[in-house]
Amino acid sequence: MIEGEHKMNDRFQDTPKNEKATFVVSVQFTQNATWQGNITWTEQKKTVAFRSALEMLKLMDDAVSAAPDAEARAKWD
């Protein structure tokens, strides 16, 4: 087994398998070959602006992930 693969598998085991999240994404601009806009996490009734598609995906990951390694992640707060 590859070392990184083990860490990734542990991370997914921390996330409840049946937990789902619903997002409403509003893309307002497309600049620098990416999206800017707002994302709403409907279950928590939180809305955050994002500056890139990568940041939007990090926000989604943060919402569904229970892993504590939150240093490089986007935040909903």
C-alpha cells in the first residue's frame, strides 16, 4: 500500500457514509479561467463567497469531511 493512500482511506473513514450535503452554487463571474460567486450549504443555512472553483470544492469538502486537518481548507465561518 502507498503511504498517501493509507492517509486518504483514514480520512474517508472519519466521514459518515450516509451523511449528505446540499449546496446551491451561484456563479457570478468567470475570470482568470475560473468561477467566482457564492455557495450556500442548505442544511446549515450558511453562505460563503468563493474566488475560484478550487476554493468552492474545498468548501464542499470541508462541509462533508469530519477530518481534523483543517489547515489548508476553506472555512464556512
